[in-house]
Amino acid sequence: MPVMHEALPAQTHEEMPMYSFYGDYPETREASGTSWQPESSPMEGVHFMLDGWNVMFHGYLNGIYDHQGGKRGSDKGFSTSMFMLMADRKLSVGMLGYRSMYSLDPLMGKRGYPLLFQTGETYDGIHPLIDRQHPHDFFMEEALTYSLPFSEKQSLFGYFGLPGEPALGPPAFMHRFSAMDNPEAPLSHHWLDSTHITFGVITLGYVFDKIKIESSIFRGREPNENRWDIESPRFDSYSGRITFNPNNELSFQASYGYLDSPEQLEPNINVGRTTVSAIYNRILKDGNWQTTFAWGRNDKKPGLATNAFLLESAVNFMKFNTVFSRFEYVQKDELFEEGDPLAGKSYDVKKFTIGYVYDFLRLKNIDAGIGASFDVHFVSDTLEEVYSDTPKSFMLFARVKI
């Protein structure tokens, strides 16, 4: 029979199996794909041993009412979700791992949900998504991993995903403690972590104690509007990332990637993407606090070079309460379709979000809560004429989390 474990914070990881996918270090260091986070980060989910495999299952389901204000805003009720199964086991030589992640987001429809100033991808192969966040694909990750230790502190590892996540950017936003309670995707998503669902990824990496160096080849094209299928892999793009965890509370990464024709509607434009990020995590009495700072730059070839900055933080206290916030500065150049007099230019957008979640039910392996978030946007006079003066938005939501 499997032995169940309650979700435990990082400081008690010695009570659980010490297996990790890519090296001999606490599993709490691992985040989405092959990315790292601070080792003190909480690891939520159900853990058990099954026939020599160390297995973890976790996920969430949100029911959301979304009101986006201003002239280009709209309302929608929808659901977001993510379910992940991870398993690894020791072999006679090395460690074998399997990662699988799914989402029911396609049920919200191809146009996703309203989100002012969000851009990227398409809903019909003809028109871009503007002021809307695209749904995630049903298949978010199907990956195999293998790591080979050389010493107590050194290892080589390989990762193959269809889909998977290349070595580019910080951990994806739904895997960062500083972001996972916020029901909105960041406006900086397509500067930082939009490659977290990539159809075809091969990554090779080297771990030396607190440093990880890795490189990927992958398909540069972002997922199309058919969110239920697995697309054909192509290895036309590449990336490299270095990560440094100086202690249990900090994780730094810097990465660069060349993305071949990432946007379906701009097939002749390639992108060079640079990212730098820092994550700080601190364990509190009856809670946790995490803050992430990230910068991303997209150099379109040909086209404009644009930047995005993100600063987000979340603190859980007295077990039942979580307060989260996010500030973003993004240079948006896709807010208007081709042919519009305002198209082809970059516009500065600043957004501030504050939110709160109250978990009214906390069982051994399941939390249930209700929450709300409120947004204020700050834009130039040109955008005010289109969107209205400092448009404001809010979301109300209920969630269940494993």
C-alpha cells in the first residue's frame, strides 16, 4: 500500500524521500521543467512510495468571475486548472524520472479569458488575441528525465519533453509560490515564461553543488489554437541558462534563447529572448513568504526590441490567509492589429495587482478557499483614448488546491 504524506514545507524534507530529478539535492529545489527555486519553498501535494517510485501528485482548480474595466474590457466566468504527476526512482546507475501535467483550460474556449493589455497567440489562426489571455493546452508536459551522478555534488542530466519546458526563463508563473495564488497570468508572460508549454524539447545540463548550467534545443513556435492535441516536434530553436542557489532562501537565473518564428501570425519574425530573475523565499511561523523579480527582453528580428519587468510577492500567514501583489512594467507592441493607425508601435503599460485568499478549509491534502484580486493600469495618453483613464479590473474566485 502507498504511504501517504501531508504536504510539507521544505524544512522537513528529511522526513520524506530525498530523491531529485537532476542531482543529489533536496527535491524542494526543483520547479517547472528543469528550473530551480529556493530550497526553502513549500512543496505542496500528495507524496507516496509505490514499488520503488517516489511519486507526487498536486494541482488546483479555480472558478473565476472576471471583470475587466474600460472601453476594451469585458466580463466572463470561467475555470482554470492544473494537475501534475511526478515520479522518479533510483536505478543501479543514476535516476529516472517522469513528469506529466494537464489542464482543463481548453474548456473555457479558444478565446481564453479577458485580460486588459495581454497579447500573444491566436484563437482562430487568423486573428491575434488582444486584451485576452489564451487558454493553456490540455497536455502541458509529458517528459522523461535521467540524471547521472559523478560525485556527491556533481551530476549530468537529460530531459526530453513532448510537450516540455526548455531552459529559458524563471519557473513558470503557476509554479512560483509568489504567483500561484494570483488567478491572472502576468502581462510579462511572453517575455519570461511563455515557453513552458513547448512541443519538442531536449535539454542537457550539468549540476555542480549550487550551480546548474543547461542548454536546450526545442520548437520555437508557440502552441496553436487547437488546445487538445499534441503538435509535431521541431528542433529549430535553442537556449541556455545558468542558475545559482547561494543558500536555501535564494535562487538566481540568467538565460538566453533564440526562438524561430514563435508567433503563428508572424511567421517571418524570429525572437531573441533574454531573461534574468531572482527569487527569495522565507519560511514563516505558520506560513511562507516569497518574492520574485524578473526582467525579460524580446528582440524581434526584424522588428522592435521590447522589455518587461515584474515584481511579485505572496505571503501566507496563520495558515489560512494569503496576500499577494504584483507590479509589472511592459512595453507592448501587439495591442493593435495590422492596418490600425496605432499598430507597429510600442506602448508602455504599468499594472498593479493586489489580492487576498482565505482558505476556509484545510484538510490533510486538500485546501479550499475564496479570494479576490484588484488591478489598476497606468498608460499613456494615447492608450487612455482607447482604453479609458487608468482602467480598473477585478476577479472573484473560489479554488481547491491539492
